[in-house]
Amino acid sequence: AYYIDGVEHAAQRLKVVANLNIDNAHEETLMEFHEVVKTLFQTVFQQEMPQIFMDKIISNTNFQEPYNGKFVVFENEEFPSKRGYCLKFFVQNAGYL
């Protein structure tokens, strides 16, 4: 899923979310998520994503890092049922909560 938060003429946060169930083969969804994340980053910053960010995403390591006046965030949340997880990647303006 894709989300855009902000006001009428200005996006404050761009977010991509993937819900993955352990029961289903989710490798394809995971690969698509990684490609969408790279594309979103490149669109926002007009450059390739630093490898350190991609390494953290691939290893499902949560992070929040300032980058060129914005925050780049990745979150991996396990479902309460323990049968899957939710991956979230977003880029937001530094002052946006």
C-alpha cells in the first residue's frame, strides 16, 4: 500500500507498507517491496539509495536516519498472532510528526 500525508499542495510523508503472512510464499512480495522502496528513495532524493540503508532493510533492521533534510525510516513489526509481519518504509520532512 502507498500513503501520502500532508496538506493541500505539499506532501509531508511518503510511505510504502507491505503486510506479509508467514504461511504464504512471500519472497515475490518482499522483492517487490525492496524495488518500490528503492524507487521511492530515488524519486525523492534524485539519487540511488545508500547501500547501508538497503542492507538494513534487507536484514529487517529498524532505523530512523536523517538524510538531506528529511528522515528516512524503516520499521518491521511482527503481527500479534506471530504469523506474519508488516514492513513500513517512509520518507518524511524533518518537522513532520
